[in-house]
Amino acid sequence: MNIALILSGGTGSRLGADIPKQYIEAGGRPVISYCIECLSRHSRIDGFQIVAAYEWRERLSRWMAQTGADAVRKFRGYSLPGGNRQLSILHGLEDIRKYAADADWVLIHDAARPALTGRLVDACLDAAIGHEGAVPVLPMKDTVYFSEDGHRVSSLIDRDAVYAGQAPEVFRLGKYYEANMCLLPQRILKINGSTEPAVMAGMDIVMLPGEEGNFKITTREDLDRFVGNER
């Protein structure tokens, strides 16, 4: 079974909007509705869980009903946001394990990445076969520097060995849950990326080519770019 975990608990403060970025309207509909539509209509996704604050759940349920019968049928429930992104993921994993087996796959995606394609979902699920997880990545195009103090260049990093991670990230549910539990109570607060706990636990995670259009909306410029692409 393949279960998607949609992360929608963030506040999106860097965008400077009055509401979290994933709920801003883009192209006449909320940003989160795009990935809900893609995942709920995908034949290989059996269900999805959403991490969201209580105050948004009524509207989310209404948006899912507008998305169509697949969204309503495949929706499995809400999970509470945590103190940081990784704790939100852990809350989602705990809820998913109530109806999914440890050998099943969990596909983690950000609500603020609305340009998800079915092609990338397929590629991630296919890449994970024979491994314990998969993450889409993009090669670095720019020169990458390391700085010890944030002011002066300390060294040059080989950009051929550095990649930018994307989502969705796919993991064996049981193994990934255990990897996160090992980081409690304090280390999990310092995790920045979904794949980091898996790597720390020694899980076999394979990389696959990401998609340039699968960007995360973080700034106003990102939102304008997405709206422009939708026109």
C-alpha cells in the first residue's frame, strides 16, 4: 500500500502573507488543492493523510469535496502539526501506522509544492523498489561555497557531489518511523530535511532526477512564478 503524507502545518512566515502560503489562492484555488488533486487521482496512491491545524480542517474538507470523489474516498484523516517539520512528520507517521503496515510505503510531500506531477510520483515509487526509500534531487548549477563564519569564503565545495533535495520522498513506513523515534526527544528538533533521519539511521535511500518545475513556494516571487505557469 502507498500512503501519501501531505505536510500543511507550516505558517509560511517568509512569504509575508496573512495566512499560511499553502492556503493562499493561486489560479482561483488554494495552493494545497493542486497536490491533493494530483495524489488523490493517482492510481498508485491508496490513501493520503494531511498534517494541518484545527482551524483549517473544515475548509480543507470542503476543498477536498470540490476536488472530486477520489479525494474524498482516499482521505484517511488529519494529523496534528508538531513543534517543527519533522515532528509534524512523526505525528503523521504515528497516525498512518494505525491503518498501514510497516512494509508499506509512505510518500511525504509539501503542500507548498503544488506543481507535483503524476510522472514524478511514478518515478519515486519505481526508484524505491529494491531499496528502503527514494528522494528526487536536482544537480547544483551554481558554484557552491563553504563559509565557517557566514562572511568569508572558507572553501569551495565540489558541486558535482552536491544535490538539492525535492519532494515527494518515499520511505518504508516501519523503518522510517523507527529512524525518527531514535531521534527523540531533542535531536529531532534539529532535523531540516525529511531524508535526514533515514540517512542517519543507515537506511538505503536512492536518488532519482527531480523536476525543475516542482519548486516549493517560499517567497512571493515563487508564488508569482507558479501563478504565471498556471495561466
